[in-house]
Amino acid sequence: MVRHIEIKDEALRLPILNALTPYMARATTTPVAVASTPLPPPPEYDLALRRPGDALREKIKEVSPSLVERYLSWILRRPTEADPWRAAHRRLALGPQLR
């Protein structure tokens, strides 16, 4: 039985405790007070702060091969690690036109 739970993100403490309360063994018979309104997510989880496709562009830059490696992949018709990410980025860009 786990006796200690470490919550590293203080903004998520209350939602985590609310979710785990029914599964925790109680030492007393008094009910635990639970907040009725959920807390908003922390700012770093807010998707409105990121433009559509920013995460894909970052991932493509991270996994893209060099110019020479890309050329060799093209000549040998071998896929690169970045190809699926580029395809997802194209689908994101064409999304409104596909509907």
C-alpha cells in the first residue's frame, strides 16, 4: 500500500487528490472535503498560446536530416524520419480545403 504521494505540479494537486480520494484508505470515518469547482489548467497547457502547426514545425526541424542525407534519401527513394511529420503538417495546412 502506498502511504505517500508526491505531486510535483502544485497546480494539479487538487484535481489529482479529487480523482484519488475514492481509492485512498481513510484513517478516520469523517468525509474529506472536496472542491466543487475544478481548477483551470496551468498556462503551459493552454493550446490557445500556440499557433496551429508550431509543434509540428519544431518536431520536423528536430528530426530532419541534413541536406546531403535528404538528397541521398530522395535518390535512393528511402523515407526519412521527418517524412511522416511533414505529411501531417501538409494535412494540417490543407485541412480547410479538404472539407
